[in-house]
Amino acid sequence: MSPPAADAGSAVHQEVVVVRTPGAGTVDVSAEVARVVARSGVATGLCHVFVQHTSASLVIQENADPAVRRDLARWLADLAPTTRAWEHDDEGPDDMPAHAKAAITRTSETLPVGGGRPLLGTWQGLYLWEHRARPHERRLVVTVWGART
């Protein structure tokens, strides 16, 4: 589905943000997404973020205490362990567990935009969650649409 067509008082803006991950874990992408929103000129609207990969995901989660994200990572590892007898293991023992983790999380998030910025809560951050053990280069498609400033 395409974003609605822009009229004289609205804007549609899209950028691809490349994120280099250090390996398994979360990378805070809140600031990068906020910069895209600022460049869009949208004051009030929506920001959609989509990760173009099948072994990484997006999550809105607490940004104050990193223990929350570590606990979630351990919980997810219990659900999709590398020790399971996965049939698909073309790229190593973390290959299929990474796909399983992405399948039960999200590949996109939609954020409200107000005042020209994403309206995340006080303790919220937007994170790219790398599910592979090795570092990867991940692509996020960020689409912003709404009323201009």
C-alpha cells in the first residue's frame, strides 16, 4: 500500500537509512529516524519504518534501562535456540533462529509525528533488533507523510 498522495498542504517523504549492527542485540535508531522526520518537513502525521531483512526486526522498547532489552533477548533466545534441530541452516547455526525471532517480532513500526518529531513516550526508543551473531548492514525504509510545517 502506498502512502496517500500529497496535496499542497501535505508532504510525503521517504529515505533509506543504513544501519551497521555489531552483531546480535538492539541498536537504537530513534535519532536517525527523528532526523528523517525533521528533513521531511512534516509537522503532524505518521512515520512508518520498515526493515528490509528477514533476520532482523524493529521494536519499540524501554530506553532507560538496557537490562530490559537484555532480558528480552534472553527470553527470545529461549524461544528460538540455536541448539534446536532446525532444517534451514545454510548460513550457520544462528540462521534459522534469526528468522524465527524476526517472525514473532515485527518488521515495521508506525510512529505518530507531532511538532515535527516522532512522538515516542518518555521511556520509549525505537530499536533495530539484530538476530544474527555476526555484524550486518541493515536497511530501514523510513516513510513520513502528513501536514507540513
